[in-house]
Amino acid sequence: VPEEDYDQITIYPKEPELVPGVSEQLVLLGTYNDYAFFYQNLTDDAFWSSDYEERVTVDNFPFGAGRITAHDSGVVTITATFGSLSDSVTFNVKSREMTEMNLSPPNPVLPVNAIRAMVSLATYEDDNVFDVTGDTTFTSSNPSVVTFFEFYHGFYVGLQEGVATITATLGDFTAE
């Protein structure tokens, strides 16, 4: 749909919560001129920018458009531009210490040829829990039994019967 068919674009969420080392996906929705309640996802069609890339970077298509990654604490503004329209979100990256990382589901049982998703959850000193799956490195102790997909964080497949330990790593933290 051409840019002139939209009267506004809006980034969601309006107040992302990030800590250094964690990513979040932003979405850009466009509202059609004559249809106040009809939205189009424009995330991949927009140009994304950060006013402080040392603090937060933002990806553009085809590399995960709208995905923001925090590197340092402080205030940052992310802007999405679609033609002559733009929207911005300003938020504070808070410095928190991670205290624990867990995997869900715990102790999964996986049939041969089945695909499942593992979720990595980080708990911080203020007891907030963030899904850090997209920032976690997953490995299998026995890749001939269970292996992870390279570009789909947390997704794994059972290749044959057997036992494997799944390990998730984020910074200095690991979980099995």
C-alpha cells in the first residue's frame, strides 16, 4: 500500500523495558486514511534508527526490522520512518543485575522428528523477569539426538532416540 494511503504510523510497545544485553521486538503499525480501526504492519517497510547507537541498536530489514538491543543504560529514542511519516519512542534502559536464568519447559520430552521451542527467562535483582530467548545461545550435549535451529532462537528438533542435555548461555549465566 502506498505511503499516501496512511494518515499515521505508530510504534508498539510505546514503553519498551530493556536492560543491557537484552533485545525486544518493536512493531510499526500504519492506520489507513479512511479506516481509523484498520491497521497494516509496516515493520519491515520502515527505516529504523537510534539516536544513541552505543546505548541501543535497532535492526532494519532483512535483518529483523525493529529489533532493538540494549548495550548500555540511559535514555534513548528509537524512530521509525515510512515515507514522510515517522514515529518515535523514548525510553530508559535500566541497569539491573541478572540474578538467575531458567529454561522453560524444564526437562522436556521430545518425540523423534518433533520441533519444540525452549524459552530462556532471566530474573533480575528487582525480581523482574524478561524473556531473553532471542539473546541466548542454546547448545545440545548430543547434537545427534537434539539439535537447535541456527536462525530460530530456542527452536529445536528431535533427530533420534536418546538423551541430551540442553544448555542455555547468556553472558556469564547458564541454565540446563
